Amino acid sequence: MEIQCPDDAVGGIYQCLSQRRGIVTGEDPVQGTPLVNMKAFLPVAESFGFTQALRAATSGRAFPQCVFSHWELLNGDPFEEGSKTFDLVAKIRARKGLKVGIPLLENFVDKM
């Protein structure tokens, strides 16, 4: 993600990114202007509604542009209830109309 904003709106950007597991990778001032170009990584699952939240946090003075960068493993155990990974898998399964619980391996083994 690349975000351009005035230098006094940077605090709102850090706050908004940290609430959504975002990581700032660079902050470069634009020479001769009061603007700052920020680069950050934001998980796709956390990006929905990000623009509205960012505009609210910066009074509409930050302009984000999202571009896919890379895949990264999500830490955690999808079988451990309450973990971020478990919640993400449950939401995906519900969205696809599958049972929320992850099926056991025995459900797929051929029973002869």
C-alpha cells in the first residue's frame, strides 16, 4: 500500500494501520512540500473498509493506493478456538456456505 498525506496526518495513519495488522515499511518526505509518501503492508483480509477508516482517522487528508505485493503465512493454529487464524477460517467457511467447524480427517478416508 502507498499512502500520500500531509506530515501532520501521519499519526492517524499509524493508528489506523496498527488496528488492522498493518506494517509501515517506509516513510519518505516529498521535497519542497509538506507531504509524506508512506509505504506499508496490509493483509487483504484487513483491507476491506480501510479507505473509509483512514479518511476518518486523517480527516480526509490521506490518499491510499493498494497494490498486491506478496503472500505471507498467517501465524497461529486454525484448530485453536479464539486464535486469529481460527476466526479467519471460520469467516471464510461461513461465507462459502460450509460448516463452520473444520471437518475431521476421518470424514475423507474411504471406509471399506
